[in-house]
Amino acid sequence: MKIIDIIEKKKNSEELSEEEIKYFIDGYTKNDITDYQAAALVMAICINGMTEKEIVYLTKAMAYSGDVLDFKDIADNTVDKHSTGGIGDKITLILSPIIASLGVSIAKMSGRGLGITGGTIDKLQSIPGYRTDITIEEFKNNVKEHGISLIGQSLNLVPADKKLYALRDSIGCTNSIPLIASSIMSKKIAAGAEHIILDVTCGSGAFMRNKKDAIIISKIMKKIGDNSGKDVMCILTNMNEPVGYSIGNSLEVVEAIKALKGEMADDVKEIILTFGAFILKMAGKGEDLIKNKDKIMEVIQNGKAYEKFKELVVAQNGDVSYIENPEKFEKAPIIIPVLSEETGYVSSLNAELIGKASVLLGAGREKKEDDIDKKVGIVLCKKVGDQLSKGDIIAYVHASNETKANETIQMIKSAYKYSKKPVRKTRVILEIL
Ligand code: URA
């Protein structure tokens, strides 16, 4: 078999066989296939797509490119939650300790930022000392001892995705349904949890720009789950507007800490309660969704969820004093308010533009080898539906220098659109599949 023939085949929109897909994944993982050959094939997949059969083969080959874990001897009903990516999406940081504090084990492998979307791993790494690269033994042990572990892809889990993820990011191939579905589901299969709940984001700040594509990818991921004996549920959420108020790595950790102490933006709360209620149901902890939501509010109010987050940070070597005193997180040298130029109501807030502005500030990567500046980002003060007057502060830019700050101020201003008439808040949960 030759990689050039496989590239030719996909270039001509032909269906690849299971053997051909496995040959590519094995060869690329072992560095026998070069980055430029992989880039050519990935681009052909991105342009010509894949059949459902090919996506299932690709996912399987990726999942088994490294170790595949099993938690059955450690904990029952382990749950893994994953988002297809968004702007300001700090849900995993908040939801995971809430669920773990209710006795459901969370074993989760997260990703780095991709395109304009942020990554949970980059956010966790902004907590000084937090290790996302613990060994498999430590990962399993943390799930057993603490009921929670959040790690990156540095273990020998899905090495194929680690390489493909960075490659896609650097060649403009992030928004491809076959590549997103296989990337997410290969990680979920390898990380070993029994139940998988997927936040399928949809809108200007997401890879799936419309509901139709979000439904297509959800059905594919559910099918992959069926094929691998995993219980998969998909919830479509709106990503036309960023989630919560902060965008940027340590800024989002600080917002997550506040949320765990009960101070939560309305959209964050709706997502947490909806996902949390379904997770408890999937894990056999309660059939009644309303009662499940009450249980979630209770562990936030009595501090158990916040304590569980601290326990996670300590278990993964992080400096917990930053969680206890969030003002310790290093601040960007320049913090500038952005002012409204109109009076009225916010009618829309373009998540894509806010995402692009945050990458420009250095909160995300333009190239795969770029370092992220953990301190920079944007803190929104007004969201869709909010009333405001000309001159009110709509956001703060946290920048490393004035040039970047000034460039992003214009982008943020153009992300906001206004109406003279009152506007309804955005509906966050769009569909449950
Ligand atoms: N999350 C992933 O893990 N992979 C993607 O391709 C997109 C979002």
C-alpha cells in the first residue's frame, strides 16, 4: 500500500477502505508518513468529506493508535463530557467538579484550543503547577481516589489525534465534520468512560455554523458510540454569542471559580443545569431532571462542588492558593474598557469576532507551535438583551501591549449590534438528541 495512492483516491472523492485508513493512521502516528503527505490527505478529506463508514473506520483507527482505558474495575458509570468547541466555553471546569461531588466519576481527556475556539487543557494549564500530563496510573488513581481527573493528550492516548489536531489547526482544516467527529469520539473511546455527553455547539463561534450541520454531526457521533458500545447523548447549544463573560485562559478559570461559588451567568447556569441533570440520569443517580437540577444547586450552595474543584487541582499538582485567592492570577499589563457608541439594547454579539479578537490578543494560537498568553483575553460586561446607554462599558480588553489592545477594541465594537427596542436573551439549549 502507498500513501500517495490513498491521497489520490480521496482527491478523486472515492471511498477509502478500512485497511487504507488504518495504514494512514498507523503510518502517521509512527512518523512513517510525513506531515506534508498527511496534510494533503486531510485537506482532501476536508474538501471531499467522508462516508459514515469511513468516519467509523477513521475513529476506530485513531482510538486504537495508543492505549485504550477501561474503568470498569475502578468505578461504575463513569461519565465523560466534551464540547465541539466554542468561545468562552468554560463549562467543563464548572460541570466536572459539580458532577464528581454528586458521586459520579469523571474521567476526561480534553484538548488544546483549536482555531478560534478555546481548549480546556490551555485553561487548566493556567493554574500554576497543574499537570495535564500525568501517567495513566495517576489518571486512573485520581478517578478512583477523588472521583475526578481532567487530563490532556500527553499520555499514550490517541497519539494520532494529537498529531492530526495540531496539523488541522495549522492548515485550515478545523471545520470538517468527519475530522471533528473522529477526533472527539476517538478520545472518548480511548479514555474509557461508559457514558458520553456531547455539547454540540452551533453558531458563528462554532465549527457547526447551523443547526442542520450540528444535527448531522450529532447523529454520526451517536452512531460511532453505538458501534463501540458507548452510551452517547448530544445536546445542541447556541454559540452565536460567547458563553458567560470571560474569554481567555486564566480569565475563564477565574469565572469558573466564581460559578462554583454560585455566581453564574444566566447562559452558563442553563447549560450547567441541563447537562448536569442529564448526566446524573445517565449515571443512574436520578430519573427526575428537576430533582437533579436541585441536587446540583445544593452542591454549589453548600460548597461541595467548589471543594471538589480544589481537590482536583491538588491531586494534579496545581497550586490551590490560586483557586482560594483568584486575584493571585497574573494580570495583563494593559486593561482597557471598551465603550458603547449607542443607546438601546444589545441585539447580537458575534462570537466569531470575539474569538478572533482573543486569538489576536494571544489567548489562542495562530500557528500550532505558538505559545499562549494565559493572562490576556476579553471580559464582556454586556450580553444580548442587556440595556445600555452610549458611553457604558461593554467589555474590558486584557492585552499584553497597546497596539494589540487598540486593534481588538475595534473588533469588539463591531461584534456588538444594537436595537432601540427590548431584545430577548439568547436561548442556549437548542435541541436534545
Ligand atoms: N474538539 C475536539 O476534540 N476535536 C475537534 O476536532 C473539535 C473539537
